[in-house]
Amino acid sequence: MPWAVLGDWPTPLDRVELDGRPLWIKREGDSSARYGGNKVRTLEAWLGHARAIGARRIWAIGAYGSNHAVATIRHAHALGLDAGAIVFPQPASEWAIENAGAVIASGVPIVRLHSVAEMPVVALAMAARRRGEVVMPPGGATPIGTLGALSAALELAEQIAAGLAPPPRRIVTAIGSTCTTAGLLAGLALARALGAWRWPPPIVHAVRVTPWPVTSRVVVLQLAARTLARIAALGGPALAPSGDRLVIDGRELGAGYGRPTERGRLAERLLGAAVRLDGVYSAKAAAALVRLHRAGTGPLVFWATKSSVRMAAPQPAALAAAPRALVRWLG
């Protein structure tokens, strides 16, 4: 498989005390000093693919404050590839503003959509018309992108075998584009088949930060199945994802995508000294983690997806070149 080495692996797996009892944090935010988070794994496969087909530019699609867009831009440039961002509006928050500012500061071409409803048509049109350019779907959520999270399940198995954590009962993560969730589900199935995961299989507890139907069980299981079919086509075992190992938790979504919740803010206060959280994604997942922990569910591994790297605000020249509506949204 074409691959681009981007991350600092393995990411740490650390024990943290909450209410006098332990839980474990998989620090995906530390995956790169350039820009970390769970999307670094996705991009190792996607940027490897882009280089293999001779692409000169790769486009990311996401909301104004997309982690995926920032990660794509910074890591593509490190490999000598051009990048671009197709973005649609979202509620303003400190984390979204930080990321949108980083996209503007990069100087890449930005296509601003009026709403997320325009995204499928624009993405298809750009993919059809731009030779030598790759347009990823939101979050890179295809069997290409899921290969990164699949490899992370094998990495976690190695860390558990080394005694860094007990075998978890649940892995708690945010689910937005479904790429990480489907990849972990497929990766755990593969790890068991290969004998790397020697313990009872955990539940992947995916906490909604985007609503149904984007994060439906059917969508996740189909993507996991397509990922495993790709592995089988490459010579791996013929496997299917286990639906009873997946929980989709909608209790922390609140008022919708990009809107922080009070339970998310509480999770930030409880865990913010141990790991960086953001109210759009990881704080909502952390709220479910706290709920499960206090209900006595465990051992728990929290898949901490927010980059540890903080991004600087854009300079006036970059703001002057950006879409006016996006600059107004920045405030």
C-alpha cells in the first residue's frame, strides 16, 4: 500500500486518575509536532496514495474549523504537495476559529460553500475537472483513510501486551466523519485474526459529534466492511466487522455539530490538565468517558483526537486574501 510517514509512533498510552480510579488516554494529539490528532494516521494513507498516482495537489473538505483541513495542509506541504480546502459554515467557537485562522494563514486556495448541502455537488465537480488533483471526502472517510486507524488498533495491541494498560472493556472516541471509528472496528477484527489481540474484544464506543445519518451504525459498519474487504484483496484474511462491538452514543451531541455542551465543559475541567480537549469533538467524547467511568464501566481507553499543537492567528496579508465571508465569521 502506498504510504507517507508523517507521525511520531507510537502515540503515548498514559494512565490518568479520575475520582480515585484509573482510566487510560491514547494521546493521538501527540502524533506530530507539525500538527497532531487522529487525522495524521488518515493522511499517511491518503498522502501516500496521492503521491503514488502523481497528484500535485490534495483537497480537504470540512467545516470552517476542520481539524482535517489543517492537518492536510500542514502535512501535504511537508511532503512537497500543494493543498486546498473546501469549507462550509459552522458555529463559531475558540477551537473552530483557531483552525480556520490556520487554514487562512497557510495561503492555500479556499473554496467557501454557503452550506454543507452544497458539498457533494462541488466535491464531485472539482474531482471531475481537476487533473492531477485529489479531492478527499470529509475526514478522508474511505477505505484508504481508514487504514491509518486500522494500524492504530495493532499499535494499541502492542502497547497492551507491553503492560502499558490493561485490555480495555471500551475504547471511547468521538465520531464525526466515521473514519477513525470504522478503522478501529476493522483494525480490532484484523488484530484478533492475526493473534495480536489476545484478549476479549473491546467495544468501540463512538460518541456523536455530528448527527445521524452521517454517523449511523449502517454507515460505520459499511465503511469497516469495505476496509476489511480491501485488506482481503491485498492478501489478508477474509473478515467482517462485528456489529455487537460498536456502540453509537448520541447523548453528548447537545444542540448539534460545533456547539459545545455543559457536560463537555465539565469534562474539560476534570481532564483538561491531563489532555487537550476541544468543545467541538473531543470534549463531547470525554463527557461520555466521564459518564461511563462514574457508572463503573472499565477499564476504559480514551482516544484523545485533538492536536496538542496550538495554531497561530493569521497575519493581515493572509486575511486580505481569504474569502470575505470567512474573515467576517472569524470576527
